[in-house]
Amino acid sequence: MLGLMQNWPLTVDKILDHAAKWHPDVEVVSRSVEGPIVRTTYKQIHERAKRLSNALAKLGVKTGDRVATLAWNTARHIEAWYGIMGMGAVCHTLNPRLFADQLCYIINHAEDQIIFTDLTFVPILAEHRAKMPTVKHFVVMTDEAHMGEAAALEGALCFETLIKEASPEFTWGGFDENTAAGLCYTSGTTGNPKGVLYSHRSNFLHTLVTMSTDVMNLSARDTVLPVVPMFHANAWGLAFSCAAVGAKLVMPGQKLDGASIHELIESEGVTFSAAVPTVWQMLLTHLRETNGGVPTMKRVVIGGSAVPEAIVRAFKDEYGVEVTHAWGMTETSPLGTQATPDAEIARMPEEERLRYTLKQGRPPLLVDLKLTDDAGKVLPHDGSTFGKLKVKGPFVVGEYFRGDGGEILDQDGYFDTGDVATIDSHGFMQITDRAKDVIKSGGEWISSIEIENIAVGHPKAAICAVIGAAHPKWDERPVLLVKLKEGETATKQEFLEFLEGKIAKWWTPDDVVFVEEIPLGATGKIDKKLIRDRMRDYVLPTAQKVGA
């Protein structure tokens, strides 16, 4: 027997319909690419997005066609998202931090027909136009007055002109909730990037989960600053969840430096934000240098890579901001876990509670985790046993676009994240390393991430990375790479003494190497593959001694 409730397909157009009807005058504020701060509302975004759907239909876009965006976080980008998805086309977000060859590869692999682009990226598109044979038009996200040289790009159309000339009458939805809505490619650290194809249903369910109290705890009383980019992993779903609850949105555009972020927090009364650790480090540096404050800010979610303890302490102790750690990936839409304390952890003394804040957290409803060994045996949740982290749920990838990578689920339907982790008795998961980055020394595992997060707390350190280097006796031993803050000098011994007592003695790096740069990948994470390539001729001092 089936239930007798209404059939109401979970398609993301309903989110913006709801915002326009019930939160019509709530502001969406953007730092525009052209420069000025621009204000609009959910009602205006709704109307303009429908005009875009009409414009796309006239350009020949149909359900299932891929339409790309190469853009910063602005209201125009939100309009493009809903305009594309609402009509049943697939919104393919392009990451401008990828190399040009990778961008061309994924544009062709997706067979994008149209690309919405900010003025910033017109030069790279013009340079590589000939390598994008499926693309018929480039919609430049500006007005006629600012088109300039962009008008010369083959197939260029003006965003504002398209909206002005199109009707606001367009019927969204009417398709199955499992229809594809979005496409985002992995950063491709090994081989070509692979496409993750989100459905309307998966995005809608992800939205409901992120709104909940133990996840992002969003409400109509919040003013939200999504620094995490819309071009990667759906901006952690904030373009959906904020519209769903009626939260004011503040979109930072292309200026992500500490001063620019601080200006928006102060001027717009931001209460909640989300970004990767490097952004918060820049903001923290700016606040300290200017004796600034963030009096309205209550909560920050940090993800993308592990958050250093020094950042958590600084925001809490100096500015009264609660930092919550989150974990996810392109393949999980992206939310997988969040380190919101349970009742028992919340009662703990602050220092003890901090140990859990620094973990990646526990899974919400609709996400399931397990740890296995190399043979697939399920491992205990004791907080100390390392294992392969696998994840399952309705907004977790089932297969990659066009079948790339073949079968990616185990026999129980879990996806192998490529991370090595522990899970404790509270259900809190902690990433100890990427499987390819874990350091195997004398048959035991050493967490490069844990050493990095402690080392970066040294007052002279700007950024730190740890890799494994070959050792004739122990197979591998850790090497700490340090980029110092501007004007600082330091010795190897200073950093080794700083680590002393904070990590197991046998985890202590065999060497400390000071470098001018630590490379970051397309998603803002440390590029360990490139570091290993650069260090391929490096020989550990301790290895030389054994060899002698």
C-alpha cells in the first residue's frame, strides 16, 4: 500500500519560488566585478532568472543540455544558476583556478553549449576559443556599457541585454526530481578531472540537511557571507539553503583578501560565513594588523582542508566567533560531516571540547560512513584505528559522468573517498591524511595533516606542508616544509622544539626545509603532488647517515 500524500517533485526551482513568495524583499548584496556594491532581492533574482530561462530557450537550450558558468560569487551568478536549472538544463560550474588545458578538457567532455562568464575570464576564453567546438555562445555577465573588448569574443552575448529582451513568464519544473541539475568536476590531481552529476533531488535533500541546527543552523535572522566559491562544490549549498530560509546573502565577488572580506562583514552585519582556512588566516592577519573587529559575526564554518588549532583559538578568544569544522568533497555535494558538539561534548571543559572541534565531525542524517582496511574489513570506531573512509547517501556520487573511472562503489554501495581517517565513540570522524599522502614509517602511519596543523601555529609560519621522503631503514620519514611570514627568519631547531610534546616523538620530522612557496591546487588545498615532484631529488640527512 502506498501513502496518499501529494506528489511534489523536489526540484531546486521550488527553492527560489519559495524565496520570491515568502522572503521577496530580503537582500542579496554583491561586490560586482565592475567594482560597486550592488543590491537586489530574492524577488528580483527570481524574475531575472526566469527571463534568463526564456533567453536560453530561444538560444536552443533544452532539458539535459549543459550550460557552464565561469564566474565569481555574485547575484548574477545566482540568477544564472536558477535560470539554467529551473528549465531543466544542467549548470556546469567551471573552476577558473584550473589550468587552461584542464578547463578546455572539461568543457569538451561536458559538451557545454553556452558559457556564462564574468569579465575577468574573457581573455582566457578568447585565447582558447578554438579549443571549445561545442560552445556556441558566451554570455558575458555585465551590461552593454562594460562589454568593451568582450564584444569581440566569437559568440559573445551581453547578460543584461538578454534579460532586458526576454519575458519573465516561464514555467519552471515539470520534470522528474532525478533530472540532472548540476555538474562539477573533481580537481584532477591524478589523471583527468571526473564529472560529478548532481540531481535536483540530491541538491534539494542536501539543502534540507545543511539548514538543520546541527549542521549550518541557518535561519531568516542570518546574514550569510559565502566566501566558498560557487564554482566549486556548489558553494557548500549556500545559494540554495539561504534562499530556502530567507537569509540575507552577501556575495564577495572576486575580492577575497582580508581587508575586503572585513569590509563586507562590518558594512552588512554578517553573522555567518563559510570558507577554506587560508581565507580566515588572511582575515585574521588583517584584523590583528588593523585592530579591527567582527562584532556581528557569530559562527564560521571552515572546510576544504583541516583547520589549524591556532585559527580556532584566535577567532574564539580574540573575537568571540564560534568556529565549526566541516568535511566534504565534490562527490558528496559537498557536505559529509560537521563538528557540532553533541550533548556530552558540549558539557566538557573548553580545552577538552577543542579536541573535537578540530576533528571533521559527525555525519548528519542521510550520510553514512564506515572505515575499512585494505581488504574491505570494517574497522572499529575507537578513535585510534586508521582506515579507508567510505561514504554513502542520497547526495553521494554513484558513478562519474560518462562512466569515467568505472565502478566506484563497493559491494555495499559505499564510495571510497581516498581519505584515511579515524572515527571515535562519539561518531566524530578525523581525517588523518589522503591515502596517497599518508606517510608509512616502519609499518606505522604518520598523519601529515596533524603535523602541518600544529606547525602552522608557530608564530613565524605562514603555511606548512609535510611529505614523506624515502628512508633506507624506515621506508619513509616526514619532512616539514615551511614558508615563513614576510620578514621572518627561523631555524630548523625552532620548529622541532615547537612540535615537541605536541606529537608522538617518532612522528617528529627528520628535517625542516624553508621554502619561498608552498603551491596550492585548484581548490585552495596544498598541492602535495607538485611538492613531491619538486622534491624528487631531495635526500634526507638521516638517510645519508644510514647510507654512510
